[in-house]
Amino acid sequence: MSGISITPEPPYYAVIFSSQRTDGDKGYAKMADKMVELASGHHGFLGMESARDEGLGITVSYWDSLESIQEWKENSAHKIAQEKGKTGWYKNFALRVCRVERHSFFEM
Amino acid sequence: MSGISITPEPPYYAVIFSSQRTDGDKGYAKMADKMVELASGHHGFLGMESARDEGLGITVSYWDSLESIQEWKENSAHKIAQEKGKTGWYKNFALRVCRVERHSFFEM
């Protein structure tokens, strides 16, 4: 899931998840892979971009509607991951739900 | 400029810039630092979050309005950097302008 997502014409929606991890894996990598797999197959999913360095991780997922984002938020496996995120994996995070108004792509 | 930005209550705006670099620095790091410095002092700037790993870099900047984003886009030093980005630094990128509808923050 690395790389740039080719998304359809706006408007569509983006969820920006910026986080700082705690030390140690504690089951995070396995659960993160599972969440990517589940989200990718979810109704309304348009793509995902992710990068992490020593300071911060940013994952942006793209969706067709606020309804699809809400359904994914309420997915039961995702709810378990959200809880584990708060009790062990993340020191802190910000989650932002946005409406994409315009976009442009460049390829050399 | 690492870390999570504490932004004001929505609505506000986010610019998501996802990119894949070409090989070698070619003056990129110095210009990137300069752009962060310039953007941070620009009218309407609310914060910036950035992460890069071997696959992808994601920088999200936050702004008070579409007008401020437009002014920053047209800043003359920034225009030079945009041009260098297209002619040397980036293999490809996506730029998305979004309206942040809601957000939440978590701190352990």
C-alpha cells in the first residue's frame, strides 16, 4: 500500500491520521496490515497513502462519502484496533475528516 | 516541524502533498527547510505535519482559508521551488486541497 493513490474527480473525502507511536511493536504491525486489508475492501474506499519516520506517521485514506467513513469507523474489528491504539500503540494522534475540494497530479 | 499540529476548531483547510523523490539531494533539503520557514510565517498558516519513508513522503499543511492557500501558492520563492520540484526533485506527486470538517486529538 505504499505509493500515491489515483483518486477520482473531487469532491471526495480524506481522513488524515497523524500519530506518534509508543516504543515496541506490541502487535501493532500485524494489526496495521489487517486494518489496511479490511479498509481496502470496504465499501466506498478509494485509496490510502502512508509514510512514517522517527518523528511522526501520517496515513491518509480516501473515501467516496462521509457515510462510508462512518461505517468504517464503526466496523467491529476496526473498533478493537481503535481501542488498542489508545491503550498501547499511540502516544498521541490527530484524526481529521476532510472534504477534498480539488487535486492535481504530477508525473515526471 | 515534526510532531502533531494543534489546529483550531473546524472548519479550516488542509493541503495534502504526497510525493516520491528522485535519487540524490540536488539542493532539496535546503530548499525544503526554507519553504517550511516561509510557509510558517505566511498569513493564515495554522500548522504543518510531515513524514517520509523509503516509499513516500506526506506533508500536510493547515490554513485558515482557501485565500491563504492561494496566496502561498503564488508566493514568488515558493513558485521557484514548485518549478524545481517538477524538473528535478519529484518523480511524482499528488496535491489535494481539502476542507477539514471535523477533528479529534488523543494524548496518552
